[in-house]
Amino acid sequence: MSTGGQRDQAQLRSGIERWLAAYPDLVPGGATGGALEVVGLTHAEGGMANETVLVDLGRRHRGIVLRLSPLEATFPDYDLSLQAVVQNVVAAAGIAAPAPTVIVDDPQWIGTPFLVMPRVSGFIPGPAPVFDATIIAANDATQRTFQDGLIETMVDIHSLDPRSTGLAEILVGPTLRDSLDYWRAYVEWAGDGDPLGALSDAIDWCFANQPRSDANRSVLLWGDPRLGNLVFDAAGAVHAVLDWDLAAVGPPEADLGWYFGLDFMMEQLFGQRVPGFRERNEAVAYYEARSGRAVVDLDFYEVFALVRALAINDRHQRITVAGLPPKKWSGAEARRRGNPMIEVLSQRMGASL
């Protein structure tokens, strides 16, 4: 569920049907004949930074996906048009991002601007691979295929030059300091001026321990590299790369740190991992071999990733309480309720000292 709840499905359906009738030529994927009609509409599970709506247009069309800004903001600026630009650019460069992606700025249709992209069918792992039934039921070789697909996707994304594609001019970056400045401001904003002390201390740690910045190492960053943001086909190959909300420009370790940092967090919280996945050092070596690029300062970037993940998670907790109407938590209530991610972050920071 997106932060702050979801919009009414009947109203969404009515507005989408009117938009389809007015602009059938803008529908990504194209139709094979006949009028477009909505035969099914559901909200996607998972994901809180946006509201994602899956629209079934019947057998003549593979369907579309709509992305809307959440009713309660996860980020101070949620720029759907920026996401659309990134997806279209990387798709044109050969990355399997859903495209073409279209932005509808006019709020008359469903009450808010929205992004439209083609729907890609396939297997999307859950947010915690160790609890995903399909992954756990697979043999070790197949499990490794899933993980390798993610690593290879990062290699492909990092091979794109953000300067030649024009993305360097519109995304956060290219230096680590740019990113640190952005996330320090985010921690203050997300905490409504009363951030968790652990978060403020951790972002200070990142500033104090940042490795030497080198803009020449900057690449295009996916921002949220994890299995749950990939669509796999029946053979286990990557069929689509999703969720470009956090795309940025910076050192490749920022993406690697996010993947390995979240993997560390899952193992610490749940005490188990997917048996067929490569261990961290082996997975890093696989990335290096595929990319021809040495990985440096990964410990720091894992800590920085956990700081970012905790900041986003804290924002979500302050907005949405499971099973209750949307409400905003105060900083005091957030501290009282606690967050197990804080202990995981502390452990990882300690290991990096």
C-alpha cells in the first residue's frame, strides 16, 4: 500500500476509461484493433513511495501500469516526468525498462498527473527473497541464476554514460558529497524537523567517514537494485527492470552498497539467507569480473545504504500504521515504537570502523 492509503478504484477506472477513449494512440504497447476498455484494475502489492495501478485491457492488449504520486509523500519532490525520462533513455540504450513511458500532466482524468507504461508479464520476486516461495522452492543453481541476473543488470546499467545520455544533467550527483547533502536534507524533511537521533548521528558518521570522491568514477545508478524490482521470464532471464525512482549519478558502489546492505539487513533480521546465492565476496568478485571494474570502499557504501533505507522506512512508519487509518507519527512516537533497523545499522557501522 502506498503511503497515506489508496485512491478509490471506481473513480480511477472511470477516469482511465475516459483517458483511453480520448487518447488511444498514447497507450504504450499499442492495441491490436478494437476499442480499448478496462476489463480489470488492481493496486499492485508492495511499494510505498508511489501508488501503482495495474490495468488489464483485455486479450487485444498486454495491459498498462499507472504510477501516481502517493497521497502522503515519501519524498519531498516526486517527479514522475523524471522517472519517465530515465526509463525511456535506458530502454533506448538497451536496458529492459518498460517503454515507451508516457506522462499525463492533466489532472482532469483521475485527479492527479500519472505515468503510464506497458505492463510486462513474468515472475517478480517478493521484497524478502528468503520468504519468496518460488525462490526458496528452486534448486541452488536456479537461485544463483536469479542473483546473477541482478548483478548482471547492475553491470549493464553502470556501463551507460550518464553524460552522453543527458541524465547527468537532471539526476542527483555526480559526487558522493552531492548525494550526502541530498540525504541529510531528506532526513530533516522526512522527520518533520524532529528526526531520529540515530539517523542524524548516522548521517554525520557518513560525512565524517566518506571516502575520497572521484567524479571520473561516476556512472548511472539504478538506485534501488533488488530482486523485487526485476521481472523474470520463464527461463529465469531478466525480462524487465522496474522502479527508477531513486536513479542518480555516482560511483557504482552506491548501487552495490544498497544491494549488499539490504542483504545484510535481511540476514540480521531473519537469521537466514537464500542458500544458492553467492556469498558477499564471491558476488563482488562476479561483479568485478563482469564489469572489468574494481569495487572499492564497499563497507562505507553499505552503511550509507542502510542510512538511506532507515530514513525512508522511518518516513513510512511516521505516515502509515498497519491496520489503522493513515496518521502521522511524531518524532517522539517514532522513538518510542523503535525500529529494528537501527540495531542493524549500528552493527554495520561498527564493522566499518
